[in-house]
Amino acid sequence: MKSVGYDSATNILEIEFNNGGIYRYSGVPARAYDELMSSSSHGKYFHKNIRDKYSTKKVC
């Protein structure tokens, strides 16, 4: 992951991946964002707990 942003008002998590793709994940609770950011492996946490669990929209 290149960068991660989170909007607690809308529960939207936005991730820019190293390949340049940017995706928005809707309905992500603040706890999941906090756990992602404090995880020793962001990629492993993402794949296990976020990737296929929330509605996704590709931004670019």
C-alpha cells in the first residue's frame, strides 16, 4: 500500500496501492481502520479483514 486515508464521518477507507490503483471501501468501521494501521503487516490485515468484506469502488 502506498497510502491510506479514512473518513470517520462517512466510514470510507481509501487505499492507494503500489501499482497506482486507488480504491474506496464503504462501511468500514473506525476499529477496522485503527487495526489496519496498527497491524505489523498492513497487507495481511487488509487481505484477511477488508478486501472482500466491504463494498468497493475503484477511483482510478
